[in-house]
Amino acid sequence: MSKSLDIKISNTGIATLTLNRPERHNAFDDELIVEMTEVLEQLAANPQARVLLLTGAGKSFSAGADLGWMKRMASYGEAENLADAQKLAKLMHTLDTLNMPTVAAVQGPAYGGGVGLVACCDMVFAAPEAQFSLTEVKLGLIPAVISPYVIRKIGAGQARRYFLSGERFSSAIAQKIGLVHELAPQDEVAVLATSWATQLLNNGPLSMAAAKRLVAEVADKPICSELTGLCAQRIAAQRVSAEGQEGLTAFLEKRPPNWVKH
């Protein structure tokens, strides 16, 4: 692994992935995108990893696209740009659908694609210093690849403002529009995020992954017999699963379930 990413897995199962290019405000290029995707895929296959904690080193969370990468993209043809964009799309999809809870500790500014990373995480904690901006239109571009995740988080109405304006907005506004869940002082953001990551370890790992998929399946769907039938199938399957049986038995026997480490 290059020095641009740092990954550490605690003995409790918290995998901390740090964007480690503070001198470049943790901006990413094509190489980092591929590397980060590979790291996430490895974590998904690692039974020791149960929660992902995503953060950035230095003053910024992520400034989005690296300047050098942008210069190369400017010389690409449409086919090359499509291949390049598909790599970023794969990264966002991999993070969004990761088979474990994802917690973001946003200690500083997040711009462009950095907002996309934030929008893909399940729980987001940010500092007052963590300004946000979808800056693409200022460069004559659009936030296309990250748009499904950002729009899902903040809604179409807010997206129409911030996609078009490219303005910076505070972490307080980010919380108000649904991009961020909780705020904390800059030196406490990582502590708060780690605390929540630790609390998540008390929950069934497979049930959390299933609950995450359930949100994706149910969100924005009309309530009809097909949807209610799907939900009934999901809970029935979970009740008879090994994890569901262990959780119910542990509750009835008034003991911790076997996925809780002491």
C-alpha cells in the first residue's frame, strides 16, 4: 500500500482508513481511487473487520480531485474520460454498499468528490471547521458520479441549490440538510466517531449488513403488497439465520451474544 492511505484494524474489529495526503488536502487521483477501492474490497472479505471508520489526515478531510489528475483528465478524449469516471463510480459504489457499517469523521473541509465519500457513509460526524462544497460547476463540470449518493442524502431540492451554486456551506448547514448526523469540536470528532463505531460492535454484524441492504431496497419505494411481502421475507429469513437465533437465544438467556467481545 502507498503512503496515500493508512489502514489499521483494532483487535475489536474497527478498521480505520485514513486518507493520508495532508500536503495535498487528501485530494485523490486515479491511482488512489483504484487503491482505495481495492482496500475496501479487502476489508469486505476480512472477517476481522466489522466497522469502517473513514477520516483524513491533517486539516482537510478531502479536497476532491487532485490538480495533477485534473490536468491529465483535461487532455483525455471522451472514451478515456468514461473509463476514468467508471473507476470513481466503482469506488463510490463499493463504499456505499460495503458489508459493514461505515462511519466518517470529517475533521476538515470536504469538497467535490470528498462530499461524495461523506454521502456514501452510514454515519457522519463533523467539526465546525468541516466546510463542504460541490465545486464542479466552477470548473465547467458537474458532480455526476457522486450525484446518486449526495441527492439521496440531501434531497433533490437542496441538490438543485448546491450543485448549481458551487458555494461553500458550513457543517451546521450540512447537518440541517442531512449530509452530517452530529457535530463535535474538531479535537473530539474522531473520539465521537470511534465511540459510535465501538457501540456498533454490540450489534450483529450480519444483521447490520442486512439492515443496510434493507434501507436500499425499501427507500423511496411505494408501499404496496410487493414491498410489504419483501419486508416479511427479510425478517423471516433473519429470524431463522444463525445470527438471529443466537441473538434471540442470548436475549432470552440474559447473556451477551457471541459476537460481543469482552
